Amino acid sequence: MAEDEFELTVISVLKELYPDCWIIRFRAKIRHNGEGWCPDLAVVEKRFRYWFVVEVEISTHSLQKHVLPQVRAFKRGDYGEEAKITLAKQLVISTDKAGTLLAFVPRYVAVVCNVLEPIWEKALLAENVQFMAIASYDGGYANKKALLVTGSLVAGEQSLGFGRVLTSQQVIMTEINSFWQAKEYKIIDPNGSTTWACTVDSSRAWLAKKRGLIQIPEGSIVQFVLQGEDQVEIRPLRV
């Protein structure tokens, strides 16, 4: 299968497997060690909680000379103005929102190959890069094909949005979303883990410590990050 044809297959499969995400072409140049590298796709969670930079590869490509240098660039490289403009255009969002996605939303890198390659998988794991294989088999009936998918895209952390610290009221205010409910949460802040009570109205959620004081400066902007299924961390931002 030619790489262009395989990329169309990858897009189709990812749309089927991840309906809560936008699958877009992401051909912006990422700068790393004096060179520019262009990924193929991006998988962006529709609530902007996480996203993946995806490289589509054919197994005949060189792992050491082609695949690994690219994913290292996508992990550590500079996502500049071109990346921001490309994301804004493909996602139909403002460049400011695309900039927030680049700067703060957890980003992961994945390689999707047309063959299950254990050597690739092991080498990519060492780079903290995820691996998925989509193998195609001729069905021999009505010109149809069967696809075997191995691996998945997993976001270890997800952004739950941002909040403003109101130390004078000992609360953090954030926009309401599907995560926040009127109940208690175990939350890690810069002073450790403790229980926080959440109250909600039609548009806001208000978080207050059950014990101790919020020791984050008044007016600070913080990010809420979900780790795993239920652990939330508050990260003060330097903006």
C-alpha cells in the first residue's frame, strides 16, 4: 500500500475509533536541532483536553534514520507560528485558542504503521512515543478489505480547563464542564493533596479546600489537570 493510500485508511480508522476527537491533517514544520520536520496528522479531543501528533509510516522506512529523528522532533521541538496557524485553520478556531492548545494542553506523539513491528514498538516506547499498527488484508469478496488494529492512543493526562484564584474568598473559580459536579474531590495543589468541595451554578464551578488555606496568590491563573481517571492536580501558570 502506498503511503498516501495508507494515510487515508488511517484517517478513516481513527475517525471510527475516536469519535470524540477531530482527526485533521497537520503538516506544520516543527523545528528541532536546526532542522524542520512535518508530521502527518493530529488527533485533537473535541473538548481540548488532550491531543496527539501522529506520524503515518510505512514499514519499509528506516527506523533509525527516518522515524526516530521525526518523533524526537515532535516530542521536543519548537511548535511555532506555522503550527498555531495550521491548527487554527484545520480546527476552525482562533489563533489564540490554538496557541493555548500548543502551550498548555497535554500533547502526545504516536506513530501509526501498516505492519506490527515489535522492534519499532520497543524503540518508540523508549522515546515515550505510542505505537499503533493498522494491517490491511484482502477479503477476496466484493473487493472488500479487512483491517486489524493493534494498539491504541492513550492520554495519561487531560486538561480540565483553567481557573482564577480568589484568595480573599478562599476559592478557585472555573467554568462549568462535564467533569465538575457538586461533590468533593481529592486534589493536589502546590502544598499537597487534600479534599476540596465543589459547588456549581449555571456557568461556574467554585472549589474550596475542606481543610487549610489556598496559598496561591490572589488573581493567579491555574490549570486543572486530570491524571488517570480521578486524580486532579492544580498547576499555577506562568503567563
